[in-house]
Amino acid sequence: MVLTHEVATVWWEQGVPDRMVWRERRWRVSDTPTRLTATAEFLPSAMTHAPERTVGWRFQVSAGDEAVVVDITPDGDGWVVARTWR
């Protein structure tokens, strides 16, 4: 895993990432995106079904013969690639 903080432009289809431009390349999402969530720390640990908020997405992207798994997270009005796996 590599930590990064690189700007990505993300296009969405039915509420999930579909494609993006990152590192000056066009990438297509090539698997089912997984929503990354977090539960508020101030909630009691005994609380069942605590509300979660989306803190990012994990998915595989492909460009040509290259494929990479990325985590994207919100950054201001846009998105950044926060982690990658090859």
C-alpha cells in the first residue's frame, strides 16, 4: 500500500464512482466500488446499528493494461487518491 494525496477528477454513475482522471490519465472503474464509512466516536460503544457516514470509496481502476486499487477521499470540493495498491 502506498499513501498519497493526489487530486483526481471523478465522474459518478448512479451514486458510485464510474471513471476518473488521475495522474493525467483516464481511468475506468473496473470492479464494484466499496463505500468506506466511519462511525462518530462520541456514540456509546453499546449502540447497535450506529449511523455511519461515507468517508471515501475503494475500487479498482484500469487504463490500458494497467490496473490499480485506489481509495479516494473528499478534499474540499473535490477528491484525492489517498491510497493505492498494485
